[in-house]
Amino acid sequence: MAKEYDLVIIGAGTGGYVAAIRAAQLGKSVAVVEKSQVGGTCLHKGCIPSKALLRSAEVFKTINQAEEFGVEVSGSTLNFQAVMDRKDAIVNQLHKGVQALMKKGKIDIYEGFARILGPSIFSPTPGTISIEYKEEDRENDMLIPSNVLIATGSRPRSLKGLTLDEDRVLSSEGALSLTELPKSIGIIGGGVIGVEWASMFADFGVEVTVFEYTDRVLPTEDRDISKEMKKALEKKGVNVLTSAQVLAEEVKTSESDVTVPYELDGEKQSLTFEKILVSVGREANVTNIGLENTDIQVENGVIKVNEHYQTKESHMYAVGDVIGGLQLAHVASHEGIAAVEHMANLEAHPVDPLLVAKCTYSSPEVASVGLTEQDAKDKGYDVKVGKFPFQAVGKALVYGDTTGFVKFVTDSKTEDLLGVHMIGPHVTDMISEAALAKLLDATHWEVAASIHPHPSLSEAIGEAALAVDGIQIHG
């Protein structure tokens, strides 16, 4: 069967399904081809399930600290199966919600493997989509689109010589299927994913060691944030090893444990764990989708696109993890919207990385937007910084967590706001104020002029903005 569409989207993850909905709103006929489940990695194997587990870990930690709030609790026990069941229930509910949105938009969903064909009897240009189904006796369908959007996402990366068996050696996706907590775990990689899992496991009472190749955890964040996070993890009992090179090809697994050799300060050492988690980034899904049948270029493992997310085949676009850049669900969504609006000849608004809020959902949380202090200096800015601790914020004391601070990075010559960085309670909810300030090209004193309610955690934002000029009130 061959069917024509205005747009065929390969991949129904965050970038794909949001783009589909926007295209449907614009009156386009849309089909989505998804090999697994609508919602993609973020909903089923990433953002949502991991945050559900982090919330359970936070609750468990809070109960164990209840006496600090004057609440006496005895015999608190973690039911890990119930934790996983709650995670699954949340995912299922959201999955049904996405399916309902697709139905509302009259978007056709094909559950199969998509492959882009070259010029053929169906079309003189590349772009016809052949759908292969799992059922061996089912014939391929052919979709003939005016435009194609590639949103195939990414998958966990491993180290050379280290196989992800999802038993002793886990990826972040495999860890979401654990049936019981390990007594100990080694986490290779101290980026966002590694830190979130380290925080979660530690709050669940697991012995955790983090191996980070660079000189600090969260190496893409501001150095002050990295320093505070290392201190917070170590306070939880996490063993944080920075500048540590794991010798991946020498990792040994047995039926009961995993031994991880590594080099630190020029000395070879090793540690043994019940399991290890490899969190060294993700790689784009660019293979086996028919790119070789087109002029689409792949550079450094990702699809090359222009500012409108067009590939070298102008009627074919790509968004999300498959094009590299910031591998964030909200970025993929906005890229998908921008791509579809460009197809429709509307004024599209491509993603500016410096306006994107980035979040780490560990405990404490981390959030940032714009340039770090060091990046700003490297770009030649004359930097002025304001910093304010949550320890001086009444609501943080009431909440019971005074970890961290808010930091403003500004240009001393123009007073432009270059970046805002936060670590502490609920900062992933607070960062949107800073992101809006960046979008509107606000100065730090304009942020300070906004009256922040008292008592609230957001007072730290206003005080940090004042601190740029050294006139903070409570510090």
C-alpha cells in the first residue's frame, strides 16, 4: 500500500510527536513511524521514569530525616518494587495522554521500522518511506510525503571494550528495569545522568562511587556549581573520583560482582561493585534508516542541518538528539516546532542554545541558562558576578534544605545578563525566571527590580541580582 502525506516523521519521541501535533494544527496530513512506543526515550526510558525514581528517593530521604522537622517516625522501609510500580504507572498515564493527543490531531501512527528510499517509481526524489513490520508475513507499506522529519533520537553510549549487558554492566535505560537495589554501584561518568543516578542511589541507601574523567563532576556547568555538587554528593556518602580514567577493556565481571580498574594520579587501582552504570553520553540513531539513499550528510556521528533544521535534501529535516547539540527533550520539542513552521513558510524561531534552561534533577537540583563565568571570560567579556546562598533565605530554612546558591554572571560594561546558575532546592522550577530574563534581554538590575514574594525560595534570585552590584539586603 502507498499513501501520500504532507509530512512523515520518523520517530515519535519528544521532538517527533510535538512536531506532528504542530503540523496537524497547521492543517497538514501527518504520519508518524515509530519502532517502539509513542513518547520515545524521554517518556519511556529517560526523563519521566528517572524523575519518578528521584522523587521516591527524595521522599525516602525526607522520612529518614523526619526528626529534624519534629516528626517521629519508626520502622520506615523502602519497598523498591512499589517504587518501580509507581514509576510505571506514571509512564503509562502519560503514554495514554500522548496517544490521545495524536488521535485528536488525526495523526496516523505506523508501528514499524522506517527506511528512507532513494528515487523510485513512487517519487523522482529521495524521501519515500518504506515501513517494515515485525510480523514476517506483513508486507511493507510505502508512505509518499512532501516533507520528511527525522527525529530518531539517540541511545546510550559505552566505552570501547565495555559491553552493556544490562545485568552487571548497566546503561541508564537498563537501570530503569532493576528489580531490586544493588548493595553497591560504580557509576562511570559524572555528567548530568551520572550525577542524577548517584544522588538517587545514595538516597536509597546504596554505596555509590562516581568515576569522572575530567577534573570535576557536571563539567559543562559553572565551576562553582561543580564544586558545590561534589561537596553535596560526598555529604551523602558518595565516593567521588575526579580525573579518574576507567580502564574499560580491563573491567571484569562475574556472577556476583564487577571489578573496575582505573588510573588516578598516575597510580593504577581497582574497586569492586555489585553492579556498574555507564553514563558517558549518548550516540545518535543514524544507522539503518536509509540515509545512504539520500544526499543527507552525517558529521561526527550526527545529521548535519542548517539553521532551519533542513538537511542537504531541502525537503527533509532533522531535529533532536540525532542532530547533536543540546540533547534535551525541551530542545527537541522546540526544534520540531521550528522545523514544521519553516516547512509551512511561517516565521520560525530556531533554538538559541544560550536561551535554553538546563536542569539536573539530583538532590540538590542544578539549573542554568547562558554562559558560565569561565565561558564568558574566554569570550572576552569583562565579567561581574553576584552570588547569594540559600542559607540566608528564610523559605529554605523552613523547607529544611539550605544547600547551594544562585549566581548571576553579567557584562560589567553593558550590564547584559550573560548567565544564571543555581544549585539548591527546587531550582529546576525557578530557572524559568532567569530564562525569560535572558529571552527579554534583561539586565540584572531589572531582575532585582522584580518584587520576589516573601517567604519564597525565589528571593535568592532577587538577592543574587542585587549582589552583582554588592547591594544584596540579607547577605
